[in-house]
Amino acid sequence: MNTTPTGGTVLSDADTNMYYLVDNSGGTQNSGGAGASLGRPQTFTLPHATTSGRVIVLIATCRTVGAGNTCNLTNGQVINASQITANVQAGDSIIQTGGSEWISSSQAQALNFTLSLFSDGNHHWYIFDSSN
């Protein structure tokens, strides 16, 4: 697990982590309308999908935004938008498995705070979870 929250970046083929904390702090209270806030969504490029069974789980660290735009206050407003987008490397694709997290063969987006994918080792990523 990569325990250092990271912003949008290219995930290395040599990286052995499975779980990545996504730094989506810096959102603005009331920016999503009354009672809703927006975080700071991050976009990642997945490693090449050439290792069979490789799993990538991206988890946003900020779920609520409080006064002063402080992250994760218990009395804060819930962030109301996808916080993670994943793009593929050239030659790879994301296979649609149903659900609204699939955008195209080259991009997937978390429904809110988590995006989980696995590779078949033959240049395909599959989404197996996209949730809160």
C-alpha cells in the first residue's frame, strides 16, 4: 500500500503497490450547490496492463469538507462528485463491465471515492469496484 497520498500521476509498471491513497484535499465548501461540496479530483495513468492479475485500488482520502475547506470534519459537507479518473497507457484498454464508471475504452471514473481495476495481462483493465 502506498500510504503517502498522491496527486494525479503515472503509476509505474515497476511499482508493487496495490492500494493508493489519492490526495483530493483542497476542495471547497458549498462549491457543489447547497449542502454539497467538491473535492479536488485527480487523474491517474494506469501502468501497462501486461501483468495478469495486477490490481490497482485508488482511494480518495477526503470525504467531507468543512468551514475553511478543511478535509474530513465530522460536521462537514459531503463531497458530491467523482474524485478519481484513470487513463490507460497506449495500447491498453478498459473493458466495459457495466455501470456508469466506464467512460470509454481509455478512461474510467470513480462513482465517488474509490476506483478498483484488475488486468488480464493482455492489455486489458477491468473495473471490479467503484463505490463510496
